[in-house]
Amino acid sequence: MSILEIWLGILQGFRVTALVTLYGLVFAIPFGLVFGVAQYMTTGPARFVVTSVIEFWRSSAVIILLFVFYYALPLAGLALSAMTVSAMVLGLNIGGYASQAVRAGLQALDRGQKEAGQALGLSRSTILLRIELPQALVAMSPTFINQLIQLVKATSLVSLVTLSDMTFRAKEISQIEYDPVPIYSSLLLAYFIVCYPVALFGRWVERRINPVREARCAV
Amino acid sequence: MIRTDSTLAVQITSLNKWYGAFHVLKEVNLTIPSGSRVVICGPSGSGKSTLIRCLNGLEAYQQGTVTLGTVRLGDNARETALARRQTGMVFQNFNLFPHLTVLSNCTLALRRVLGMPRAEAESLARHFLEKVRIPEQADKYPAQLSGGQQQRVAIARALCMNPRLMLFDEPTSALDPEMVKEVLDVMTGLAQEGMTMICVTHEMGFAREVADQIVFMDQGSIVEQASPMTFFSTPTHPRAQSFLHTLLH
Amino acid sequence: MQFDIAFALSTVPSILSAIGMTLLVAAVSCVGASAVGFGLELIRRSGGPGGLFVRFLIDFIRATPVLVWLYCLYFILPFYGIRLGALATGMIGLSLYYSGYLAEVFKAGIDAIPKGQAEAARALGLGRMDMTVFVIAPQMLRNIAAPMGNYFVSILKATPYLAVLAVPEMLGRAFDIASDTYRYAEPLTVAGLIFLGLALLISLAIKRLEIRLLGPTAR
Ligand SMILES: Nc1ncnc2c1ncn2[C@@H]1O[C@H](COP(=O)(O)OP(=O)(O)OP(=O)(O)O)[C@@H](O)[C@H]1O
Ligand SMILES: [Mg+2]
């Protein structure tokens, strides 16, 4: 099999990889925002509940989570497609991480921001939406971009629940013809081509946000 | 502690230094006898820090010589290290080691460089902590102290090595106003004991009271060098005049 | 079919008996990833062509999925006559993969030490060795303890990937039960819960240890 055929084969899986990533974001972004803000704003038992939900999605091993939901949801009478289950599990897992970034970003803001808002007589929700969140989200944007890369990489797991993404295609090809070196190195390279520009973009954003980083390293 | 020998402490001849194409120090000549107190001042970016960092080898330079006592820096690594060991340095932002207690900050070099036994090092360190008037803070960590206290620890840490020469780079400019005095008091005390001191500072009250020479730098050169009396009453260089003017008004 | 709680409970002992394998893989990979990561960071700092290569390697690793790396090693090494077995291949894979992340942790830990620390050490006459051991290293450890702990938990959560290579750790054991009994949901759920508990327990333990080791002045 020629290297071109290998690449064409892997490329056929790109659509699924991209779709799972996209649908994953549909779960990840609202979850990260809502639960991050909720963890920031709540106290006592409410906060405990919020934290528990976040920790469930964040601290579970995502590969097991995927299998559990893939096999257990039908027993609960929920027959979701493999695509939906995958997007949900991968999305909420990354969303769990994102919520921590949202919360940390909010907590890192100068208290003076909130107090200035209060002094102007703004409501709590206006302060949150117009003053705190915009600053926190901008400050944490390099982290979110990193988490997007984590999501793209995690989509390789969907090959284990029969979705034909790039990894699935590569495995298929290698079953047709035993030639692992070009097939799997092409697969690695394919993910690199997708993820690396995102990583570079993240670094650019990071530099935009913290422009004057003094050279201060000791050794 | 007190040295009364009248030998030269520092001699700088034709010192030139570049950062790439940028000429930071231009033909600097300076002679500092033992026991004298020199205050270096000048506008920001004029090369004051660079100059005193050249005196203990923190910065390399391209031309000229720096002689500490009888040792020319750079001639011989061993001797340079020895000469450097006789120089204490106090930084603008203290640079205490945050992971070590105040006492360990003071004893680290005594034990590792001079190989002093622990008990001896600790009693010496406590002696100097007493001298800077914070013996009771010995077991705290730097982060638990105020800025003024941290800077006094930094002075004690440098004194522990029994230096012949103390370098200060704007030791009070990172401090809140109410803490400046406690640090200057310690420095004045040192001067009165006869310590040779070179001090970059904009504390003109201190300069007037303690210095016996004032060196004014501008754009990498020493443009004026005079006794405090002369410097404050009749500065000759126009940059010095305008500098004093903005500082005093 | 319904979720059978009694059956789920009956799988617990068997799945738990594989916890030793999971912990072994995690421990070896943590040590391996730290050692390799530290080495990589030292080479990267030293500059030169080696440094440039390592810089690219770290970027490459971070832009590619761990699952694909495991496939690569598992299928490509034997192709060149290197037969290590699934367990060793898996541990090498996790070590290599996470070394890219730990190198970044070491980098950040060293970069965060202010330049003045090295200058103060030199001004006191400390030699390079003493400076590294007594001034730089302790501060680096303090800076890296928390992120390193997080990556150790990530490595733990990545151990079930080795089930894909048929390493008999907990997820692998759960799948064995599943294929024997044709019931997937129960053993997988049990494995998921055990992993969740383990991850939470170990991150808690690491946090405790950090506080214990670094004391109240830990930043
Ligand atoms: N590592 C460096 N590389 C390039 N230029 C430098 C470097 N360090 C200092 N400079 C430049 O050298 C000049 C002198 O710096 P120096 O720190 O000695 O000034 P200074 O008189 O101490 O100023 P300040 O009062 O602000 O401390 C400045 O213009 C500075 O920008
Ligand atoms: Mg300066």
C-alpha cells in the first residue's frame, strides 16, 4: 500500500474526528461555564453538590467513562448513538477541567473589580457577566485552548466504540495490510498536523495576554 | 570587625562594558580607599547597578580592570573567588532564599563556602542578626517578615561572610517609607564602624550624613565626583543640577 | 436487560484483585516519566541542536494522543524485532508520553525562580554545585510539587489504556468478566467507580504529602 493510500484512508476518518470534537465542545463549553461559575458563587451544601458533579466528570478515567456510558445507558433505556455518547463523555470530561479554569480565573481576579462594581450599584449578575467573566475568560484563554487540544486527542478513544475516526481507519488499514511503520507514524503525524497549529495559536494568545514577561530565570 | 588599614579597597580603571552594541559603562575610573563610604546616584538607566555588579563579578565587562584589595578580578579564578568572598552585596529586592529560615539564610554560605561547623555558624549568624536588631526573627521564614526586616536580614547575611567591602544596590527603594529608616539606621551604624561601603541610593539625607564621596553617573559615565558638601551646594554638571533639582523638589 | 446490582457486586473482588497491576503500572510510569522528563528538560535548556530536537519532540508528544503512541510502540517495535511484551511496552509508552508534560513542569518550576536567587547565591560565594543543590533545587521542588502531583494522577487515570494492549489491569479484568458473561455494564461500572475512588484518594494523599513536605510556607 502506498503512503498516499494510507493518508487517504486516514483522512477518511477526519470527518468523524472533527465531528466528535465539535459535538464535544457543545457539551464542554456550557458545562465548563455553568459549573465553573456555580462553584465560584455557591457555598455550603450547594457547592458540595456542584463540586461532586465536576469531580465525577473530571476525576474519572475518561476511557472507562466512555465504555460505561456506551454499555450502561442502553440498560437505563437510553439508546443514544455512539457519536452522542462519545461527544457527551469526552465533552463533559474536558468541561470538568474547563470549569476549574473558569473558577480559578474568577478567583484570581482582584477583589477590587467586584467591589468597584458594587460601589457603582450594579447587580450581582451584571458584575459577573459584564465585569468578572470577561476578564476571567480572557485570562484563562490559553488554558481553554490547551483543553481543546486535549479534547481532539481524546477523540482517538472513539475508535474503541466503533466510530470510524482517524485512529479507527488506521487500525482498519493495518488489518488489510501489515505495514505498521508507515501507517502508525502517518497517524501520529495526522494528529500533530491538526493539533500543533492550535498549540501555536495558544502560545500566540498567551504572549498577547502576558506581553512583558521579564527574563528572570535563575539558571 | 573594624578595619583601619588605609590600603585601597577598590580601584577601577578604564572600565568599559557593552550590552551588544549598547555602551553601558564608558571609561569609568574610580578609586575607593578602605574605610570610605561612596554613594552612587544618577538617573535611571545610567549604569549604576551595572557598575557595582561589575565589582563582585556578577557582570562581566569587556575592557578595563577592577582591583579589589590587591587582587585583579578575572586574573585568576581562585583569587577572584577569594576577593569576591570578601565583598558583601545587598540587593534592591533582598533576594533572601524563601525556602530557608532567616538563620539558615545567614549560615548557608558560612557552612558551604567556609566549611564552618553548624554551631559556630549559627552563633555568628545570631550575632549579626542582633546587630541588625532582629535576633528574635531567626527561626522565621522570609515571607513572614516585613520588607524592612527582610532587608536587614539580607544585610546580616552579607555581614556574616566578614566582607571588607559592602555593596548596596538601592537597598531601600523597594521599601515602604516607614521601613526605610530602620534599614538606613543599620547602614549608618556600619559606616560608623568603618566599613567600606559603596551604595547606590537616592536617599540624599543618608548620602549627606554618611558619604564621604558622591559619584554622579549619567549615560554610563561618571560625570561628577565630589564630597557631599560640594555636590549638594555647588554641583557643576548640568545633569547633576537638574537631577538634584527634581529630587529635592 | 437491567442493571444487576448483585452481579455488579460479585465482580468487585475479581476486579479489585487487579489493582496491584494498575498501581504497578502507574508507579513505574510516574518514575519513568519524571526521570525522562527531567533529562529532556536539561537537554532542552542546554540549547544547541540537541536542545532544538528535544524542544520539537516535546511539542510533538503534546500534540498527539497517548492511545496512538501506545499502538505505535506496540506494533512498530516488534516490526523491528524488539519484543518487550504488552506490559513493558505500555509502561514505556506512558513514561515517554508523560515525560513531555513533566518536562514542561520542570521548565516552569525552574523559570519561576527569580534571577536574583542565583545572583544572591553567587554574591555569597556559593559554587555552582552548592547553588544548585541548596538554592535552586529546593525552590524548584516547591514550584513543581502541585503540578507534578496532578500529572501523577493523570498517569494513574491513563493506566486503563493498557487494557487495549491486553495488560491485565483493572479495566482489562473488567473486560474479561464482560466477555465471559456477556454483561458489560456491570463490570465496567465497577471498574469506573474503583478508578474514580482511587484517583480521588490519591490526589488527596498527594495534597496531604505536599503540605507535609513543604510546610506552611508552601506557595
Ligand atoms: N541584560 C541587559 N541587556 C541589555 N541591556 C541591559 C541589560 N541590563 C541593563 N541593561 C541596560 O543598561 C543600562 C544601565 O542599566 P542599569 O541597571 O545599570 O541602570 P541603573 O542606573 O541601575 O538604573 P536604575 O536606577 O533604573 O536601577 C540601562 O539602559 C538598561 O536598559
Ligand atoms: Mg539599578
